[in-house]
Amino acid sequence: MINFGQTIKQIGDLWASGLYEKAFNTTTGLLSDTIYTYILIPLLLAIGIYFTIKIKGGQIKNIGHAVKLITKPSKNKNTISPFKAFTISAASHIGTGNIVGVAAAIATGGPGAVFWMWVTALIGGASSFVENTLGQVFKETNPDGTFKGGPAYYMRKALNKPKLAIIFSVVISIVYGINFNAMQANTIAAGFNSSFGIDTKIIAVLLIILAGIIIFGGLKRIADVTSLLVPVMAVIYMLVVLFIIIKNIGLIPHMFGLIFSNAFSLKAGFGGLFGTAILNGIRRGLFSNEAGMGAVPNASAVADVSHPAKQGLIQALGVYLDTILVCSATAFVVILGGEGIYNSDLQGLQITQAALANEVGSWSNYFLTFCILMFAFSSIIGNYYYGENNILNLNLGKYSLNIYRSLVLIAIILGCVGDFSVVWNIGDVFMGIMAIINLIVLIFLGKISVGVYNDYISQLKVGKDPEFNPRNIEELNPYLDQVTAWDK
């Protein structure tokens, strides 16, 4: 729990002492903790549970069906397939948080935090389904036949709140394309400098060349790169983890015992170990898979599918792949490493490094650096596209997109060579605000996704490959003139 009185006094003393940077960091840290702990996490959980009930657990019951959907190609070769759209979003949210954040959650909340990560993912799949289905319903067609969409689009078209859509577009463009990409670049540069002694300026040059080639190539090039990069990085990382699990097969029952016993341990009382495990597990799960937070629909809306619910179910599957598969992989390695590693003075990445080195040797430090490169670079590409999609929504003119692309590359350079802790704190606060806006919008528009889901399931039950006709869905009647990408 946050001690507001003590923290506010500390902030006041820091400002009065002229320690402005530390005071600013502490202030934004308090804002972030307050937003996430007391507003965002309860809101995410409540909305996730509500929509889980409304779609009767459909995000869980249809996991096998979603796996089949993700492999289907688009009918039009000029559009983006469901799989490629999925990898754009996966590129963004499968990142360094899956390696660093999970270790930090276990260090703070114990192995029980993993259980609450799983619970959060199962619930969050419903929120993910709702927002991504809305993104598909209200998407728009680009001149080249591809699509664009996301929260700003359904805020403008269905909620009729164009000013809110503009605010959302500006915030996500800055937070993801600029702030978070600077931090991802910083992580890559620091990792290679530490492991190989490569100058961060050299890393900066290489990164902007690679990133520039991809992002100036447009949506199709982004989709092509992420569809190759995301599976490769996930498979390589999972194979190493699988080797460690097989090596320690006798300890697996004990590991799961720790996860479940710590998840429900009341020895330290609520607010002690029990409360910390819940808070850190939920927070890590939500932040990793981004379910309901308004980011992923920007990517999923580009998919060419016959029914919006298809991509909604695919993106719900993405929540499980991110949290239950990739995050759990890191968690298993850390827990198998032993309490002496995760309950020590080590922090974040150091914990994962120590746990891997304990199992496979010192070469794992180089392997982890390579993983961070893959994870962080893919996040740069995915984050950039979230920004691009919203810059297009702002309609700022024909040069706006290239100006934005240039700003993203500048942010990557500055991230490699500078300290972006202050920018990170600001981004953290604004991401929380962005997520709260999206979640409130889902309360008003979520019934549309529920209606779309019921239409999809009813067609599926009679043996059809569901086709979307907005006129058949009662909840869409007031918005038919805004469902432009689905005109028959």
C-alpha cells in the first residue's frame, strides 16, 4: 500500500532542497502507483470479469478455434493476414517486460505472483476480445486496400467523441512511438555495451538504419518483418527454457507447489506477502499482455477477416501466448534458479541472468543479450505502428507520417546514448491515463462486441464459416453508417 503522507512529505522536501530531478521522478512515481494500484487494476479486472460473463467465457472456450483461425491466410493478397496482424501486436507487447518485469514481480511478490498472472490473463482475454472486435468493426479502408483502425476510430465513429479520439491518438503516438521506443533502444544499447563492450553510438547508428528501412517501408513491410521475427524469437527463447525444465524435471512439482502455496499464503497478512503477490502478479500480467489498455486494437484492425469476432478471438489467444507461455517461461527459470537468486539483492534483468547462468552456464548472458535485442527491436517496430496508425487518424497532411517517422528515429538515437528515466516515468503515467480512457469507452461500447460475438457463434453452430453483415446485429443498428469497411 502507498503511504501518501510520507511520500508527499518526501516530495516536498526534495523540491525544497533543489533536487529537482529526483523530486520529479518521485512525483511521477507516486502518480503512476496511484493510477495503477487504485484505478487501473481494479477497472481492468472488473471489466474483464464483466465481459467474461457476458460472452460466457468465450475467450477461454474458443482457444482451440482461435489457433485454427490464426493460420488462415487472407483472401486478398494485397491485404494483411490475421497472423501478420497478430504478430504486429505481439511484437509490441512481447518485449523486455517478459524477461525483466516477470523477474521483478517474483522478487517483490514471490512465486505466488505467477498464479495471479495466469488468473489475470484468463480474465483479460475477454477485455482483449471486446476492444479488438470493436477495432475490426469500425476500421477504415486505406487507398491501397489495407485497413486501419483502433480505439481512436471507434471513439470517433461509435462514441461520437472526435476530441477524445484526438487526445487518445496524440497520447499513444507519443508514449509508444517516442517514449517507449527510446526506452527499448536504451535497453538494447546498454545490453550490448555491457556484454560486448560495443559503443552505444554504434548501436544507435545500426538501430536507426534497421528501423528506418522497416518503418519507411510502410505497413506491409512492418507486417512481413514481425511475422518472421516474432515466431523466431519466441521459439528460440522457449527451446532454452524447455531444456531447463527437462533438466530439472524432478523439481517441477515443487515449483508448482511454491506458485500455488505462495499465491494463497496468509502468513504475512493482506498487504504483506499475500497482497504483494496479488498486486505484482496482476500488474505484470496486465502490463505484459496489454489486454483492455487500448494499444493492441491499432494492430489487429489491419487484419483482413470475414468476421470481426475472428480477430477478437485471435487477439484473446495472444494474451495467453504472452502471459501464460512467454511470461511463465521466464518465471519457471527464475523459480527453478532458487530463492537465493530471486530473493537477493539482484534486480530485474540480473535475476534472469543469474538464473539462466545457474542452469546453462555463463554463455547464457550472451544469449539473453541476443533475446533482449530480438524482443526489444520487435517492440520498437510494433510500438511505431501504433503511432503511425494514430497519426493517420489525425489527418495532419501528407508529410506528417514521414515527420513522425523521423521523430521516432531521433528518439531511438537519444534512447541509446542518454538517460530516459524521466521520460519513462512520464510515459508510464500517460499510458495509465490512456488505458483508463479506453476502458471507460469499452463500458459504453462493449455491448456491440457482445452482439458481434453472439452472431459469430450462432453462425458457427450451424456449420458456417461466419460472414459479417452488420445489419444482422441489433446492437449495431445506430452505427450502420459508420461501419464503412464492411459495406457489401
